[in-house]
Amino acid sequence: MTRKKTFTMDLENKKTDKLQYTTKTQQIALYSALAIGLLISISGIRIICTFVEIPSVNSENGFNEIQLNIFYILDIFLTGGLLAGGSDNIHKIMETFRAFLDLTTKSSTSKRDQLNS
């Protein structure tokens, strides 16, 4: 083999090794972040519960116990996943929510102005 081919093969092997290392460390970081996010959400910091008023169990319009538990489990996993994915995802959700509120406010204001005219 020529020296150039040997160098090229070594370079390709190093690139492959680096890619495998990067992939493995990203997997470890993702699983660690998901575990930490789940622990945080289990401790009580959740996203959906912030926006939803939950009626008491077995009240007239409330959830039954199974529905409430499913709601909490989904909220825990959603919050844990969002925390693991980084704050950018949370900012996107909050921006969407803010845009929705702005649109709703503009719509109700324009309807009110039409009624007053």
C-alpha cells in the first residue's frame, strides 16, 4: 500500500471512531436528561397542570380517580421529555400559547368593537 492510502484509511477509521463516540455520549446525555426531567416532574413541577384547573375527584364535573392518575402520568412524561429536550421546546410551547392568547384577544376585541358600533 502506498502511504497516501494508509493515511486515508487511518483518517476514515478515526472519523468512524469519533462518530461512534459522539453517538454514544449523546445517548448517555439524553437518557440522563430524561431521568432528571422525570424526577423533576415527579417532584411536582409540571407543565399541563399549570394551564389546567383540575376539578376535585368525583365532583359533579370532575375526574374520576383513574382519569386523574392518567392525566398526572401523561403530564409527568411530557414535562420530563420537554426538560430532556432542552428549554427551546418549552419556549416554543410558551410562544405558541402566547400567540394563541394574542389572537384570541384581538378576535374578541374586534367582535366587541363591532357590537359597540
